[in-house]
Amino acid sequence: MATIDNLPTLREVIETHQLAAKKSLGQNFLLDLNLTAKIARQAGDLSGSDVLEIGPGPGGLTRGLLAEGARKVLAIEKDARCAPVLEEIAETYPGQLEFIIGDALAVDPLQSLQKPIRVVANLPYNVGTELLVRWLTPKQWPPFWDSLTLMFQKEVALRIVATPGSKAYGRLALLSQWRADVQIMMELPPEAFTPPPKVHSAVVHLKMLPEPRFPANAKVLSRLTAAAFNQRRKMLRASLKGQAPDMEDRLVAAGIKPTQRAEEISLEKFCALAREVEKG
């Protein structure tokens, strides 16, 4: 399939608009419209949802989202060179695409979107993790989004879905799995991109939970997991000793052996510990 609409192929778009990928912007473009449409489908039925896309670049995923029936797409792109390309797509899908040239870390998308909202993006490698953490740690829960369907470096994707006992298990797994169901949907090799990155990539789907999986104070849980995993080789009685004067007693009360290490502790046990520590 050369195209999914009446617009030029992505290679033609890049050549016409001189859109060579910029390393400084973390750009690696997917030029296969079959692939971008497949990624769009990982987000589920889009017909009743608005979609937030970060870093559309030449618009391959944008076109996939619109072709899959998204009610509206808001695309935020830092690279001003992409504006004419996105304008052409907007003309092909009247009233369905709005784009903002700006920094996704500084733009409030909610002024342009109506719930339900799904986030679908081939995230620039240099801001992907930061954006995910922001979306998972709003001041109030539930968040503005129903689901996140995001492409990361495969290493980051594995950290999101990691389970206790694995090297990839850490704060990102706990943060993601505390408030969402997480799943790797597909993997992509370097040669799928232009230019090819040095690493494999993977698409992760996170479905928002109405309430966190286990009760815990978010700030306390964050503080405990930061201390535990910043010294993950140490036993918890050592890495967490500054968190409470009677830390060993609190660990035992939460069902955790003080001699265990952070990577051995499940999300449920970390939440139990957060509740014990919060008692003061």
C-alpha cells in the first residue's frame, strides 16, 4: 500500500519539504504507511475519541490515526519545517486535524481536546520517558487520558512492563503498573526507521485504571521507591533507613524482610510499605 489517502507517499513528502531527520530533535521517521496504520490500530477503536499525538514529523502516524477514524487529532510538533506537511493533511481531513508548532513539554493540549482522549505517539527518544512520567503523575487521578499508545526504545518499553526479580524492574515499572494496565503491543527493528536508530523500538499500550491498583499516598510511594532503587544493590533496611526512625519495623509490618532488595519487592508490597510509613 503506497498510501492510505490521496496524499503523496512519505518519502515524497520528505523530499518535497526537505525534511531530513534532525538528531537534535530525536527524530527517526517511520516511512511505511502500513506500519503507521498498524500502530494506530493498537490504540483500539478511535471513532469516539480525540487523539493527542506528539512529534508527528512528516505525518505518517497522523494519517494512520485519521484513516482509522479518530474524531479529532491534535498534533504537537516542535519542528516548524513540518507545518506545511501537516497543513496538507488537515486540508485532506477537514475539521479533524489541528496542529501546534511548539514544545510538547510546554503546551497544554486540553484547550483543544474533548474527552474521551487517547494519546498515540511515536515519541521523540529524548523526551519520551519524561512525558510518560508526567502523564502518570497528574495532580488528580483519573487523568485526562483514557489510554496511552506510545513508541519507545525497546529498553524503555521493557522497563515499563518489567516484573519483580528482573534487571529492568524499577521505578518506571512501579509507576506505570500502579495506575495502568500495561502491555507491549509490537516491536520494530532499526531498519523500519529513517535514519535507522541504533536500537530496537517497541509500542507500549497503557490503559488507565480508574483508581490506583493498590491504595497508597503517591508522594510517599514515590519517595520510597526513589530511595530503594537509587541504591538497589543494598538491603532495604539500609537503603530506606532515612525514611523513618523505625524503618525495619515498618518493613516487617508491610510483609517485607528488611534484608530484601528493591528489585525483589512487588508493587503491592511497596504500596503496603507506603501506607505503613504514612502512619507517622
